[in-house]
Amino acid sequence: MEKQANRIERLGALLSSRNALVRREAAQALGHFPLTNSYVIDILKNNFQSSAWDTREAAVEAFRAILKAMPSKSQVVSPRIDSVSRLNLRDAVRTYHPLLSCEADLVTRMGICSFGEQRKLVDEQLDFQSVVGISSGTFLSEDDFSSSGNVKETIPEKKLDLVTSDIDCDDSLEELDAAVYSICIQLMRDVVDVKWEIRHGAALAIACILTIAPSRLSSLLVDILATRLLQAIALDKFIDFSSGRTAVGPVREAVAECIARLTMVFSTPEFVDIIFDHIYTLHKMTDGIQAECQNANDLESHKRIWFHRQAALLIIKYHLAGPYYDVKFNEVFKLLLCSFEDSHDEVCASALSAITTLFCKDDLKPEVSEMISHVEHVIYRFIESTCSVSRNQLLDIDTVAVDLLSLLVIWLQGDSSRKLPYSVSNNLSHLLDPLHITLSLKVVSVFSVSFSRRSPLKDNHECEEFETCTMSVLASLFRVVLFAGPQDTEDLIEACILCVHRIVEHFIFVKHLPQALVETIGRWTACLLIDARNAEIDLEKCNVGASAGRSPTECLCGDEIRSLSDMIRIDVVLTRKLHVARFLAPLISAIYNFPSRIGDQLLSEAVQLLIIPTMKSLVIMHRLGGVLLSHAWFTYAWRSGITTDIPNYITEVLHSLIMSPNAAYDDEKMFFLYLDNAYKDFASYCRKKGVSAIELLDVEAHGDTVDNNASALYNICHNILRETNDKEILRLRYESFKYAVATAKAVMTSNISRVNALTVSSLLLIYPRSLLDSPSLNPFVKPLMELVRFEENITFAQYALNSIPILFRIASEKQPNPHAKMIKQIVVSLVSCTNRFPPETDSEDVILSQCARGPFSSRSQNAEYVIRMLVTPVAGTDMASLLDFRNRSSLKETAMFMMAYTVFIDESRIQQRVPPDLSDIILELGIHLTSEKAVVRYCAAQCLSNIARIDGFLRSVLQAAIEPLQRKLRTGETRAHVRCGLVELLFLLSDFHVEMLGGLRLLAPISLRLMADSCHIVREVAAISFRNFVPLMTLKANRRIEEQSLLKNDVADEIFGDNSLDLLLGDPSRLPELRLTDIKGLNASTSLRHYQQEGIRWMSFLEEYGLNGILADDMGLGKTLQTLCLLAMKIYHKPQAKVLIVCPPTLVNHWCAEWSKFFPTLSPFHKIEEGYREKRLLMDKSQKVTVMSYNTVRFCTCVQEIEWYYIILDEGHMIRNPTTQLFKALTNIKAQNRLILSGTPVQNTPVDLWSLFQFLMPGYLGTIRQFKLTFLNAINGSRNVNASAQEIKEGQDALERLHKSVLPFVMRRLKTDVLEDLPEKIVQDYMCSMTTVQRFLYNRIVDMYQSARRNSTNNRPSFCALETIAELRKCTVHPFLVSHKSLEDLDLEKLKGCVEESGKIIALRELLKECGIGSREHYALSEESSLQDSEISQTGNGHRALIFCQRLSAVQLLVNLFSSGELGSDIRFAVLDGTVPVNERHAVAEKFNVDPSIHVLILTTNIGGEGLNLTGADIVIFLEHDWNPVKDLQAMDRAHRIGQKCAVNVYRLITEGSIEQKIMRLQKFKTDTANALVGADNRSLQTMATEQLMELFAIDDVSPGTSLDAYSPRKSRENDTSSTFDKHSRSSDIGEKLSIEELWELSQYDRYNASSIAHSFEVSGWNNNASTVIPNISNNSGTVNDNVKCKKSRLND
């Protein structure tokens, strides 16, 4: 069950992903679990209540999948009606608190806030910054924040609660029924929660149950559920007002769907009647209210009752969308018609939406169709009323009109024979207004649908109506295209152009062309001739809707254009002219192809003669307008496939213009005049400021252009001026002159280039064969290439370049073929932008894909568009060959063509075309991916990532480009630039998210490995990549291949070994168990505990994927055995592999003995004796594993010359000081794999951890300076006694960040967690008092130190600080140990053997006596040890002790005291300290373990505290203590470890009131820090899995182009769950709880529109539980028709 819980928890976390595909995959995966799984229920409940809309939706999708997977149940449920029949909704509304958006007390707190606090809160939520002068004060006064004294509204305080006593779960329910019951109870509570998000999620989940599993509900539960839903919809008052559409109540929408589904599923007459009675009650709640209102204020307070009427209509909307729409249809339809006259727009809109659902149905019953057909007339009359409203009043009815027009569109789409009457279309055309974008879009959509319905014209009268209607519509559409604002109107303009296409198609069908159009088209084309400098259009002259009430002129693009800068205005006007030409093109084409005349002239000739004068004009704007119109016309004809005669007149003019040199435009004269005037103005200013006439004449005589003259005058004048202010004014005037000149030049040059390009493009579109007739291609190619290079307007450039494919197709017939030359120019333009093609850098370790860059330049975008166009079949060009980057002359050229090939590949993928020779291309790209040039790697990675997206080629990329680099990475043969190329490709691939599921088996392990790379930029990018891969791991591990139709790319990595990393990060519990047979040579009698097997698997995983780590198990858990098993597994099949084990001198023999003990059949370890430096034996191939001490490694430099397969540091904390020679020697050793064994990796400070990781993964935690800045300073700052709350928090955050950074690479298990059979360890502080002599000496030592500080010239004996500390520590043990200068007149010999002069020695004697050591007395130290003692006593053995000291002098003191019998008689002891030779220490320890006659072993912590197994003792006594708590912890665990049978009692002898107590306090801080860095989270593979890794790598909204600093602090993501309200933080608390910043997408509300609702009910499967059929509607529709009225209220207010 725990395995499933882990999988479910990880999948549940993915439901909140920002990636929609990830959410969908997670929901599908959760659908495989049964509803009876409690973990699934908990995950779903939490996500139902999420504040994120997408998360709630994803949770509902998962819930739906689970319900669908349940076995079907064919049970008919007849609901009870006891509760729902007693429900009084009016009483509920009066009694219970309304349901708003959040807690009511949170809203009322706003009243407590001061005016300033409220103002600050509003500004924060609106993202206003008062610092820069932007505040809500401009529109909100202080009065707006104060409560009104006149209007007091009493809100009920009672909250609705669910009483479940009446619906207790029946024990006889099936398991699945009980699970559905349980979740229903929770959902019924949530659906009336104070938070709207919780209500919304609960309602969505209830709708799922009613749709898929209604038969699992009991009759009583249905009754209670109906009651609760009706209460919820009556009390809910949460709304969201969205711009341009009616208000949406998401909770009411969801609850309304549930109620409607209840009536569909449980359709017994009694139940349905009661539900509809409540619906009618909701709709009639306004009745009698006006009579109860005593004054206007009361009436105003009750206006919000519209919520209930809207709620009733929402239920009806979902009811009509269902299969039983005809139930109670008469009553429902009357109610809808009545709602059309409601005084509130939201109610009217809801009624319209409800009617719309019927129009979405295809198979309405005839009587229903007949009744709703009358709504058509209501719509028409409403349109007529609306069109009579002035423009100022139109905004008041905008939302209702939008909904009504939506209804009209759906009605038209419901039947292909439906068509708007011409009179209605004419009226609708008056609603088109450029200012009302949403309304105009709806009107245009109505026109598009209506004009796509073709029927022949019957008579002259209909022809006249048709002409009047179409001209009115065309004029209104043209006005929108002309005068719509420059921003956010693209969709509206495109809709208008599309609508014109439909109208022209209608012209062709009816074979009738309005005469008015022929007469008007010339005036409309004149709008193309205006200049951006004066963009006003004469409405009357251009025939675009002039009227008495309007201004005679309007600006193209509206009045907003007046406020734009010159260059922006020119750009906007050009784009709009393009759209105007596109609008006119279908009309021009229709007139040209219509067989009619004007007098004696054919229309085809008249159209050409209309355009030709503008094309020949010497005014640049006139010519631009002419060629723009001809280009739009020919583009329309080409794309629509219309066969037409070539317009010979225009064709000849176009060819003439192309072959002629550039014309001398009249504008150029004006341009030079403009420049001359600007220069004269600047020269005049310089004359006033002191420039002489002679100087001016001299400048003009020697200058060649006005630019150079102005520059010379500026320099002369600047030297003359002395005042700073005058110089600044001169500079500004000169800059203004330069800007004016540059602008004028750019405009003139750009317009000439545009005219030339449009001319060429027009001719290619209409008569491409002219290219073959031309003796030279240059006149055709040059203008288009120049447009690519220089055109800044992307829209214009892409439109003008649409003839490029035709140019390439026709040019292919020319000899020599010009394609290669043209492609070279296009590629140069593509890579001209540094944001697309970064400049080369000197550094190799640069990853350009990760560098922040801006948008591509217009030139580069133009070139990209051209390449994409050339991929289309129209071009008929072999782009694969033209863009082939192989065999180019230089690396730069290779990179340039690789970038172009990337665009080609992407477009080929979009068009689902596979380029040839991709396998060879991938191999070549794999080579370039490892280039020393960063830009080459960048281009290769971009190209490979795009190839990998083509289905079937991901595996090829993995095999040819990535797998070889992975092998090199494993062997350590890669340089920094190679790893940069590899991680760059991983980074790009990871950005494709779900598309890369099929490559995770190879991609994720490499990313994980590179996170520990020595190069910091590789680490950063690998972390980003791995962060993107981690959530996909869970999806991959839970994906069921047999249930899904997978693409080739989805299984691309099946050939790359097993999926161990998938499981480790996705579901570690599914990793295969370790088999003892895999451990070659293991003694058959040896058994491994479960945690030891897991440790071996973890270390094996590190080695397999080239990672390094720390096995930090608690002392005594068998780190040595686990490591030996790992080596046996890894080196058995590697005869060349050499392993180096480095350990303290005491443990060298121990390692060799343990290997021989557990692996007797394998070759023994090779031991290097202390001080041995001979290289020959190290190089001996027969010696696979070498063991040596740290001292030997430090001086034996030959170990650095060998390539080691593995280097293992036992007690690796020995290298914690990075400044030592030992640290430097070990970090210089070459090894493929590194492993540290240490039960205490952090001993003193977090710097210890940095040192260890610098050995394992150089640079992973940054440099030591970066480490201090990022982590250490904050941690140490929080330790200060004067640290502020902020400093403490920063220290905690830094500690947490450091912990998470090392988490995946450290495994630590505690004995208390994994060894259930290990006896207890009891640690006690044994407090000792000082004797009189000790206290005298202690005070004397302190006085000697203080006197030395006060008087440095004093010749009396004294101590420095370090000496003082040492002397004080000696004094606490025994006065005999202190130095002679402290004793003065005390007799040293008398003190030597005196136990009574030391409180600590006295305590030791008593402690040994209590333990039964040295006497026949036997005392049980604890209840557990009592039993052990009785068992031991049967064998004749008692307690045995380890006594730890810090100094040899203390050891010698104890030896003397034991020898003399002062500490007890008959005590046999042994000594293990620095005086014992290294090669004899292991023997001393083994002898103590096997010889029970030795009662006491005296050790120094430094020698005996590490690595040894001393389980022969069950008493541990610390006579002295180390500053480092880890040393003491290690020492006590020499006895408390595997193999210990007795409870271990640890006694720490501490002298009261001495320095030892301060040592204990420091030990506690160090221990807390160490536990925080390496603690319980490192205990197993599962706790180091996805949930931690996702949190470690989940960086917010990191865009692919943003550099991430691995050492930058991150903000805490914890949520404040406190319910208290601090008066000092009211504003921030309210702002946090309101979550105003979490706005949802408007598209999320699309699920509530009529068509979506109707579709959802069509695809839903229904289990009809009704036992009786409800009668259909009666035939009395005639009475209903009499009540049809049009809503006219408020139109003329």
C-alpha cells in the first residue's frame, strides 16, 4: 500500500503542473487506481479545493477516469423526497449567511483597517506604485473607503452546515458504493464552503458522479444531495465580471449543471416536479419584495436578488441541453420569455443562453421547433430597437446584444436553409462600430454565416433589397477596417476581410453585382493614397459613412494614431493600408471578372484604368497605394484559385516599372527641401551662439552634405560655448536635427524599396512566365532580397514576399541556376541577428542557449519566413540540398547553414514531411555538438532538438548524438566544451516536456550526472533540464503502454537498458530487489539486512550513472560491509579496474580483515604500510584493491599517477579542512568514481560539507567564496545571540537550501530507524563537583589569564587564551594534570595518586562500582539491561567499559590508578592510544572483544573513536569531551552497533560550573546544524525521490533563456495557515488570503457557453433510472406566442 501511496502522491503533485499536457497525463494515470484507495481520495479532495482553476479541472478529469473504470451497475434508484420537499429556499436565503468569494470575517476586516492601509492594499492588488506617482487616489477618494451611514444591510450570521446523522452509511453497502457515499458526504460539505474555489471544485466533482455513477447513490443520499445543491445555488453570490461579456458565476454554473443532471438521471415525476417548483421559486423571489421595501435604500439593497433569477435560468439552460429538454417545456419557455423583459441584463443574457442550447440541437421535436421559432422575431425586433439607440447609449446594452448575436449565429448554423432577411442584415450593419470590438465581432460573424447561405434572387424587388443590404454591410465593414484602433483589433479586421470574401462569393453565385459598388470602388481605393503625415480621410469624398452628426474627417486607425511617434505612426498606417488593400481585393476581382460595361467600356478595362494612374504616379505614396492594391488583388486570385484573364494593361505597366531604373519621385524634391530647411534652422541657431559668417561659409564651401556641414558647425559652436546649459541645448538641437534627417531618409528609402518589391511580387503572382522572358534575373531578385534585408514591418514584409516560392520555381528553369546564390543571401540575413546567431566567444565553457536574449530582428524574421515558404511544394525547390551544411568552407559558414537547416527541419515537421538523409545529418551534427566553438555547438544543438521532434527520429538522435557522449562521460574522457554541448542539447530537449517522454531513460540520467559537473554553467543548465524531466518520470513510470496508441518517439529509449532511473525517481519502490547471487564471492553464511541492500542499490545507482555520493549511515550500521559488497559487484567483471581505499591508520588492517572474512574466495586486499611509497606494487595489475592510510596518501605522490576506477574515503570527514595538504593530495587523485563513508559528514561547520563535495563533485557547491556568501554567512549570522528574527529566518532558509542541494547525493540511516533488534543506547550526563583543590586551581588559572590581559608587562607566570582553556580542561579531570606554574606551593607528588582530590575521578570510581566492575556487587542500570545482566552473569561475565580520554596524560593517570587499585580491585584493563603501534591497534581491539577477562579498555577519542568494532563493552564513559560532538558520537557508537547484545549505557562525566558545560552547549549547536544538513530526508531511496527532487529543481517561470544561479536564495513557498489577525499586518494578511493576484483565464469560462454545454450533454452517457416516462409538452404553443415581447426597457433612458 505504501508503494501505491508514493505513486499517487507524485501523480497528485503533477495535477498542479503549469503544463496542460502533464496535467492530462497525470489525470489519466490516476484513473488506473480504484476509488477505494484512501490515498486517491485524499489527493483528489485536496486538488478539488485548490485555488488554481486548472488544478481543479485536472482533479475532476482524474476523478472522471476513476469513475469510468468502475464496473457498471444497473440499479434503478427512486429518490426520496422527504428533505427536498421540506426545503424553503426563501427561509434559507433569510436565515443563512450568503456565500461570497472568501471568509466573511476577512471581508469585514477591511473596515478595521485604516484608510492608509486600505489604500495600500488596493494599490498592491492593482499593481500600482505610489513611488512613481501611480496610485488609486486618482479615482478613489477617502469617502469611497468609508462605510455608508445611510444604508445598513443586515447580513445573516448563521452558516449552513451538513447534518449527516440521518444518512449514516449502511454497513451492507458494496465497497465501491461506500466509497462513493464517503466522497459525496465530503463534497456536500464543500459545496457550501465559504471559499468559492472549494465550492466550485466540489460541484464539478458532484457533476462527475451524477454523469457516470448515479446508480451507486442511495435514494436517501439523492434526496439530501438535491437539498444541499439547491441551498448552495440559492446562497451563492460570487460573480466575476469580465470585459465584453456578461458576468459569470462559476459556482452557480457548476451547481446548476448538477441540479439539471439530477432531474435527468432520477426522472421520477414526483422528484422532477419538486425540483422545478424550487426553480420557479428562485425565479419568483423578486415577488413581494417591492411591497416589503419601505424606501429607496431598501429597494436598492434588494436589487441583488437577481442572483436567484439568474440561478434559476442557469438550471434551465443545463436542463434544455440534456436529453429530456421537452419535460415541462411549456412552463420553462414561458419563464424564458418573461426573463427577456427583466430589468437586469445578466438575467436577460442567461435567458438568451438557455434558449441558445436548444438551437444547438440537431433533432428537436417538431412542436419544440415550432415554439422556439418565434424567438427569431424577438431577436429581429431587438436588433431593430438596438439600431435606434445612439452610440453613447450602446454601451449600456452591449453585453446583452453580444449574447443575443451569439444566439443568432447558433440559430443560423443549426439549419443550412436559414438566412437573415436583408432588412435585418441592413439593421445589423448599423451596430458595427470600430470602438465596440466584441459587439462588432459578433455582428461580423453573423454576416459571414448569413452570406454563406446562397439562394438565387427571385425578382427585381429582391435585387434592390440585396443591393441596399450588401452595400450597407460593405460600407460598415470598410469603416471598421479603416478606423479600428491600432491595438487589439487584428481579429476584428481579419473577420471583416473574411466576411468580404463570403459576400463576393455570394455575388458570384447570384450573378448580380451592385451598381453602387462599381460607382463607389474608386472612392474607396483613394483611401490607399493618403500619407502617414496626414492620415485623415474625407468621409464624404471617400463615401465611407459621412453624416450630419459626425466630423467630416476621421483618421486612418482612429484618433489614437495622433498620439503615436512618427516612426510608429508610419508603421501602423502602412500595416492598415495593407489590410485595406486586402479588403478591396475581392471586390476589385469581382468587378474585373463581372461581364458588364460602363458605357462602352468593359469593367475589366475600367478596373485596370483605375489602378494604372496611381502605379505610374511620381508621388511615392500614390504609387505605393497602386502596387499595394494590385498585389492584394493578384494574391487573392492566386490563393482562391480563381481563373481569370491576365490584366494586360497592368501587366505591361508592372514589367515596365521593373525593367526601368528607379523613378525620380516628387517626394525626393520635398525631401531635399526638408533637409535644407532643417539645416538652415540649425545653422541659424549656431550663428546666434557665436559662429561667425566666415566660419559658416568655410564649412559650407568644404562640406559635401548637409549632414557633414551640421556636424562641423556643431563642433565649432560647442568649442565656443562655455555654459554647461548652453552646451546641453546645443546637443539636443543637434540630436533633433540628426533624428529628423535619419527619419526622412529611412522613410524615403523604405518606401522606394517597398514599391519595387511589391511591383516584382505582383508580376510574379499574375504572370510568372515574364521572368523567363527577361534577359536578367537581377531586376526581379534584387528588390525582394532588399526587402528581406531592410523591411522593419514584419507584417508587410511577409505579405510582400509571398511570391518567393514562385520566383524559385520559375528560376529553376534558368541556367545557370541562381538558387544557391539567393539562398546564401537569405541565410546571411537569417543569422544577421545576434539573438538568433550569437557572436563567437573566447571561452569554451559557454552555453549560448541558456543566455538571455531578446526577440529576433526583423531582417532575421523575414529570412525565416522566406525559408519556411520555400519548404512548401509550390516552390518546387530541393531545400535539403541547398541548406546542406556539410562540406562548407569554414566553421562559421557551417554554423550559419546549420541554423538555416534548423528552420527548414522545423517547417518540415509542421508540414509532416521528412527530409532526406537525416541519419547522415544526425551523425554530422553529433560531431559539431562537441565543437570547441560555442556558436557551432549552439547551432548543432538547435538542429538536433528539432530533428528529435520528428516522429521516429528521437531514437536516432539518442543513438548517434547522445549515447556516445554518455559513454565518454562515464570514462571521464570529456573536456568542458564537450559537456557544454551535451547539456545544451539536453536543455533544449527538456523544454519540449511531454514530447520527450520516450527519451527519458537516457536523457534524465545524463542530466542528473551533469548536475555534479565541475563546470558551474554545466551544473546550472543540467539542473534546469533535470527539473523539467523529473515530473515526466512519474508519468512515464505510470504510463500503460497497452492502453495508449503511442508514436515511435514515445518508445524511442526502449533499447537503452532498463528503466532503473525512471523507477528511482518515479516510483523507487518498484526497483528490483538486490540478489545476493549478484555479489560475487560473498560468504554463504552472510546475510544482508534490508537497509544494507538498499544502501548497496543506492551506491550501485551512483556508480551506474557516473555520480558520486556520501554513505553517511549512523555508526555501526555496516558501511564497510555495504562498500565491500559494492566492490565485489562492480570490479568482478573489470579485470583492469583498480580501487583505492583510504582510511585512518587504525582501520587499514580492519578493512583487509573484513574483506577476507566476507569474501574469502576472492583475492585479498593489498595493504600499504605506513610511510610506504614504492610505486611498483601500486602499479601491479594483480592488485585490484589497495588500502592505505591518510598519512600515506599525503606523502605518496605516486597514487596521483594512476587512473583509479574507484576511490573510497573511509571516515571521509578527515578531509574537512580544504587548506590541508591531505585535502589537496586527495582531490588531485584521478578516479572515475568517488565515494565517501562517514557517519558524521558535518562535524564542526557547513564548510565541512563543502570540502567533502569539493572532493566528490568539484564546483557543485561553488567556490568557497560563493559558498560562504550563499550559505555560510547566513547560517553563522543566525547563530549570533543578538541575531534578529530576519537573520534567524535567513539562516534557516540557507540551511534548508543547502540541505536540499546535497539531498540526492547523501544517504543516511539511523540505528533507531533501521535496527529494531538493536539494544537501547542510554546517554546520561553524570554531573561532578569540584574538590576544594580543583576549585582553587581553577580560579587561579582564570586569575593568571586575566592578570596577563590587564598588565602585559607583569613578569608573573601567566597563560594565553588557548593555554588557559587547556589548563582548565586538565583541572576538571585531576589537579595532577595541570602545569607546574599553576601549582605554586602544592605538592605534586601528593596529588599524583590521590583519587579524593578530583571530583571526576571520584565519580568514575563510584560509577565503576555501580556497574559491578572491580567488585562482586552487581547493579542493573535499566530495566532492559537487567535481563541482559542476568543472562551475562550465568556465563560468569559482567559489565565491561570503554573509558575515553582526550590526552595521553589522562590515559596514563588512569593506568596508574587502575594499577594501584585506587579505582577498584581486580580490574583488568587494556590501553589503546597513540603509543600503541598502528599495526597492533586492530589486534588490541579484537582481543578486548573476545577476552571477557578484560574489564576496561582505556582509549583516546582520536585513536579509538573511529571505525573500530568494540561491541565487547556495554558501558561507555567519557572522562573528557571533544569540542567536536561528532567525535564523541563516533566514540560511543564503537560499542552501540551491529553485534551488540546488551543495552549500552553512556555516561558523560561533566564538571559543574566549568568550561565543560560550555563545551556541551557548543556541541548541541553543531549537532543541530549537522542534523539539519544531513538528516531523516536522506534515510532511504524513497525519501530522496521525486517529491524532494521536484522541490529542489522547481524554478518559477524560468524561461529557457534565463540564466539560473545555482546559489541564489529562493523564497519560502509555505502557506500561512494561521487564523489569527495581527493588527500590524492586516493589509498583507488580507491580500494573501484574498489571492486577488490569482486571476484565471477568460477561456476557462468557455465551458459555460451554450454550444459547449450542448456538446457535453451529447457526448455524455446516461443511465436512465426513471421508472415512468414524463409526459411531453402539450399543444398550446399558440398562447405562448401571444406573450412574445421585445425587451425595450432602458433603451431610451
